[in-house]
Amino acid sequence: MSLINPNDTIERQNEKLLQIAQSLMRRVEQKNEQSGFAYQQFERAALLETEVRERTHDLERALDLLQESNTRLEIANSETEKARSNLTEAIETINEGFALFEAEDGLVLSNSRFCRDLTDIAGLLVGGLQFEQYVKLISGSRFLALPKGQSRQDWMAQRLKRHRDEHVVFNVRLKWDRWLQVSEHRTSRGGTVILQTDVTTIIRRERQERARMRDKQAEILQATLDHLNQGVCIFDSNQTLVGWNSRMDRLFSSDAHNSAMGMSFSVLLQWLEDELTFDASMDADQLRAWANRGYRRKPIMFEITRETTQTFSVFAQEMPDRGFVISFTDVTIERATARRMAELNELLEQRVEKRTRELGLALAEAERANASKSRFVAAASHDLLQPLSAAKLFLSSLSEEADPNTARSITAKAEMALASVEQFISALLDISKLDAGKAVFAVQPLMLSDIFLPLQTELLPLAQQKGIDLRVVHSDLTVESDPGYLRRIVQNLLTNAIRYTSKGRVLVGVRRVGNAARIEVWDTGRGIAQKDQIIIFREFERLSPDNSDAGLGLGLSIVERACKGLDHAFGLWSEPGVGSCFSLMVPIRESKSCAVEHAANDALPTHSALSDRLLLLVEDNPQLAEAMTAMIERLGTKVIHAHTAEEALGILEEIQLVPDAMLIDYQLGPGQNGGDLIREVLARYGHVPAAIISADRTRALREVSKNLDVQLISKPIERNRIRKLLVDLFNAETDNT
């Protein structure tokens, strides 16, 4: 029961509430503490009434809003239904088949023209149908005309694959020569819109247009063929004549070409065979076999003749459609002219031959003189190297025995002078061989450390003497090159860098560039001007000829020729006042065998390893033989010396001893050589380790050494090289034992 009548006016309700409040206030002032509790209960009831009234008011407002929303929803549904009806009417009015699939590939709606020509599936296209099921229905329709060689499963897979693209347009062929153009597009929400357009009329019109164009092109082609100066006949893939120009009629005096159209190639070939004669390079059977090959025929060319009056050049070539075309060119005048020219050429050749014989006699005389000069230079060089080697070995032995400092100084200077002469002659020989193309390159795997370490040891004193900082960045790379020539190249580059650098430093290093090692020699010298970067590679050309330390002017000539012979790309960078960089590219060899060999060669031969050994030395030059004997015997090895092969065999027969090793000069006088002596000793006494020494550096001598399985040591001979050789020979003798 409420204290306020809801039906009263607001003013009346407020008046009642004021009276109630005043009465309550009076009772509060009059009542005791117990009556205060009752008032609190009443006050709480009043507050609850107020909250109920507010909640009721809010509920009424919510009901009003709900009623308003329902009204709007009814309006929206009505508009949506109207829009859907309008959309359905719109897609029904278009001439194309239309279908909309949602993002999950379910069919939303389609018009009556969609797949209308596929009557066996049209009733199955209902809302919610998945795209894959739609494609499956299409591929199974009996109205779908598949391309030749394509199955329905393949067509379905290809259609589903196209569905992944954003935009697809393609044609579908139906039975009774009908065509649909299918266009598929993606919507902004991921759905798919498909349009089907009947393009049968367009495709048929294009066919007619192409047929008219082909007829026109055929007329143009025939007119072109008729204007050619050659007879041309064209055969299709069935070897049926489909083209023939008027020139063929004039060449072969045949009827109008229209009468020949449609004939087979075999008929034409028989006709040609009856009238014409094939040349030696082709006959009728070979031409028939070429035509019957069917595809991948290579073009052929031959000539045919009619008696002796006409000559035709025939060219046959396959066409893209596996047919072929044959052309006939009348070359009668050209062949007659050629025969006349041949007669004139023969007359001229007789005159030239007579003149050539006269010039040949003069040339032979010049060549004999040149050969005589070459033999003299080679012999002189060989004979000159012999005493130089002997003197060098004598002085080397003397430098080890002499105590006075003056004697040692003189010996060292003499040895350096002889080494310079030896270097000069060796350089001339190298240049001569490189220019003549007779240099023999023994390309093999080698470690760059085998080149860098000895050169650093050899050239460091020279650099220190000039106050130059020589730095060698060592590398463990294994490369493919000739050890001797590669060492000569790097040595010449280093020597030049030190020689032409007054202060600063010289740096040698390696950069790996792909499968090649680029050896670089840098210096901080005076640099080379651009105009001088060509002439420095000429023989005896020096940029500072007044410099006493300028060298012979042969080093860079050898470097350039050797790099060219070894196929090592050579480069030069230089700037005057800054310095220079010489570089060469050497192929890298990835192998461990060279490292193993390098480790084995690091062990230097000791005196004890050479003691109590017997060596047979056969050398026809007394001075060189005496020098070599003195040096070898200082190492503790006993030496038996012989000047000739007969003397050597006689000594071995007399002493009845087999030497531990043999060191034999190859040139032992007229009719004698070291190879024959080695064979004879091996035949008599069995295996005896041997080495050949010679100043001859020809390929023939290398082949002899290879066949005998012996080492070949080139003169002049270095002392350390002899030591290493003896150790190798004695080790070989021990291993064989």
C-alpha cells in the first residue's frame, strides 16, 4: 500500500509529502529512543519506494525504445526485401549469366541465364552450393566439349586452380560449336562474381575473318612467289604440293602450275629424275629419304643439271608445320663464269707457282742462314754456361774454406758477378724460348709458401740494406702453375719493387678471387707514368738507365711472356709519386697432396745422410766435373768421375762395385748421351737411382727423362739443389733395397 496515490497530481502529491514530513519531524522531537528506531524503518521504506519508482520509470523508457527499434527493424527488413527484389530483377535483366559466391565459396544467388546452356545441371545450382561442387557439376555435364586429349578430371583441376586468381577470363567450348566466355572477379569482401557471356557469334565471325585473311595472304604469297627469280614449290606435311610459282613453269617447261597443284612429292621427284641429273652429293633416293623423315629435317643444298645446257642450285628446307619448301635457282651463267675463272686461276697459279719456287729458293737460303745462327747461339750459350757453373761452384767451395776476410769478400764479389752473367744468359734464353713458343711449362700443384718463404729469405738482406720494410703475407693456398716460372715471376717483381723503391716498404700478399689466387706486389716507390706502362715490358728498357742498380731491363719482359704462356692474367696499377702494384691471377688447386710434399721437403739434408755413399759422376767438361766432385765430396759422398760413357762402363767393370747413385750429363760427345748410358747400366747392374744434368731445356729431353723415370736437373747447378738431389737419390736406393 502506497502513502501517495499515483492518480493525484504532482502538486497534490508534493503537498501530502510535506505534511507527512512535518508530522514525522514533530514525532521525532517528542518520541524517545525507541520511537527513533521506528522512524528509521519508515525512512528506509520511503527510500525503497523512491528506487522502485525510478526503476519503473527506466523500464517504461526501455519499453519505448524497444518499440521504436522494432519499428525501425520492420522498416529495414522491408527495405532489404525490396533491395533484394530489385537486385534479383536487375541481374535477371542483364544478358549474361550471373552468379555470386560468398567468401566461404557458398552460392548466394544466380540469375536464370547462369549455366542455361547446360540444361542437365541448371536445376542443381541452388543457394549454398559450394564452388567446388559447382565446378564438378560443370565438368560432368554432357554439353561440355573438352579440348582434344584433356580429361574431365584435368579440366576440373585446371578450373579450380584458376579460382585462386584475383581476375580470370577464359572461353569454354560447348557442344554444337557454341562458346561461353567466363569472367571471374573477386569482391571487396572476398566473395566471387562469375559472368557468363555467349560469344558464339563473335568466334564464328572471327573464323570467317581469319579465313578471308588467309585467302588474301595466300593471294599475296602467290604473287610474291611469282615475282621471285627462283622456282619455288611448297609441300605440306602429307607431301602434297600446295604451292607452285610461275618461275617453275619457265624453268621446267611444264604446264600451268594449277595442273600441278595437289600432286604428291613422289610424282614430282620422278618427273625431275627423268628430266635432270643429280650431282655427286645427292641422288633421288637420298632426297626421297629426306622428305620421308617427317620432322627435324636439316636443310640440304645440291645441284642438278639438264644435259649440259642448264644448271640449277636446289635448296630444300623444312617448314614449321612439318611440310617443306624446295627452291630451284638457275645458276648456269654463274657456273660458266666460275669455270672461266677457274681456268684463269689455273693460269695465274702456274705463274705464281713459278714465282713461288724462285722465292722459295731465296727463303730456303735465308732459313739455312737463320738456322745456322740459331745453332751457333744455342751452342755458344751451352758452352758458356758450363765454365760459369764450374766457376760458381769453385768459388762457393772456396768461400767455405778461406779464413781471411779479404779473400771471402773477393770470393763473394766474384760469385755475384758470375751469378749476374748467369742470370743475364738465362734471361736471354728464357725470352728466346718464350718468343719462339718452345718454352716447356711443367704445370703442377704447388704451395705459395714454397715460393714466398725462400724469396723472403733471399731478398730480405737487399731490402734491409736499402732501409726498406719488406713484408711477405704468407698463404697456405695451393695453386696450379709451373714452379720455376712462377718463382721467376714473383722474384722479378719483388726485385724490381725493391730496386725502384727509395724508402717506405714493399708488400707481397695474396687475395682469393673466386677459384683463383691474385698475387700482388705493392711498393711505395716512384711509380710509373701512364705513357711508360707499356715500354717497361720491352727488352733492355729501363726507366732510370743512369741508375747503377737499374738491372738488365729483362725482368718484366720475362714476367709478361711467362704469364702469357701460363695463361695467368697480369695486371698493373701505378701512380707517380705514390707507388705501384703488379698482380697476376693463378688458378687455385684444392688438394692436400702438395701440403704433404711440402712438409716432406722441409727437412734439410744433413751431412750424415750423405756420408759413406758412392756416386758415379759422368761429365765431359773437366772444370765442371772437378768443381762438382769437390763440392760433393765435402758432403761426405765418394765420387767416381768419368768423362765418357765408355770410360764409365770400364771403371764399373774394373772396380766391380755398383754405385749408390749416378749423376750423368746428357751430352757426352758425338754419338753419346746420358740416356743410353743409364739404360746400359740398368741392363748390367739392375736398378741404380740416377739423374740427368743438362743445359738443354727442350721437351724432347723431358720426355727422355720421363721414360727413364729419372730426375732432370737443369744447368747451371745450385749447391743446395745438389744436396737435395743426392738425398733423393740415396733415399730411392734405400727404398728399392
